[in-house]
Amino acid sequence: MTNNPVDGTPLAASPLTRAVLEIDEYSAGLGWDQPARLFALVDSAKLREQEPALASQLGIDDDAAASLTPVEQDEIPAGTPLDEFLATIAWPDAVAGCALTVERLMLPPSAEDSVPAGLDEKQLAKWVAEHPDRQEVRMTVAVLRDGSRESALRLREKDATSEVLTGASLVPGLADALAATFEA
């Protein structure tokens, strides 16, 4: 697949993939140890037509056909569990989709068999944080109203744009939670 020489995004990437990679790159520029960030995804051409001043402010030009513009939302309240926060969201019709970027500790599948039985959530988090094979990962997950999904994963130890993994089903639970924000 040929890469765009400007930003490294594959030329054939869908608008949703491009939006996820744009959010990942933005988040990477902020560094690690950041709070979760929520984004509305809006159709760039419709935004330019309906809100030309805002589109201009966001740098959306006439070349933005068939693209999505991520618009960062207010900060997620500290201390609020992510699933509880997402359950409170309702998007206006102008929003085509949404995306979330969040950092987590992950273990390789090979470590699943060594998880001690009977740990509560807090104990499990501590066990994972102390595990020698743990990896810090930034996940960017996006969904559209039509059910389309895309994800990007960036490992802290391989913190380079060329090392970002993408795929529609990398973080299915989070994608499901985001998709639920569009259900009436």
C-alpha cells in the first residue's frame, strides 16, 4: 500500500481510518500519561456548508470532501468511570460519529493463564501494573452512526507513527460502548 508522503496515512484509507489516525497523531503530540479524550466526528463538507466560519477556524478547506473532522469535546470528569460517563452522552444529529482515546496497561495473551483467581478489580489492576510483561498502550477507537468502526493502537515502547496498528475490531468492548452513545 502506498503511503501519503505528507503524513504517512495510506492513500486508500477510509475517512474513518484517516480520522482515527489524525486523533492518534494529535494525542501522540500531547505525550503520554494523558486523560481520556472524547471527540465528535463531523462530516467535513457539511460542516463547511453549514458553519463556514467554524470550518475556516478548524482549517477545513474545499479539499475536505469525503472526510471527517474530529472535534474535541469537554474534558471527561476526573474520577468518573468511563462506562458511566459514556452512558450519559447523547449526540446531536449533526454528529456523524465519535471517537475516544484512552491509555491503558495491557498484558500479552500469554499472561492470561497466570492471573490469580479471586482478585477484585482493584487487586487485578495492581497485579497488571506490577506484571513484568505489561505494556502501556494508547487506544483510539471511533464509530459512526452507520455502525462502521475503526481503532488505532500505539504502544508506548514503540511510540512511532509507523508502528501504530489499525483495525476495525481491535477494541470491541470500547467500540460497543461508543456505538451505544448513538442509540436512542
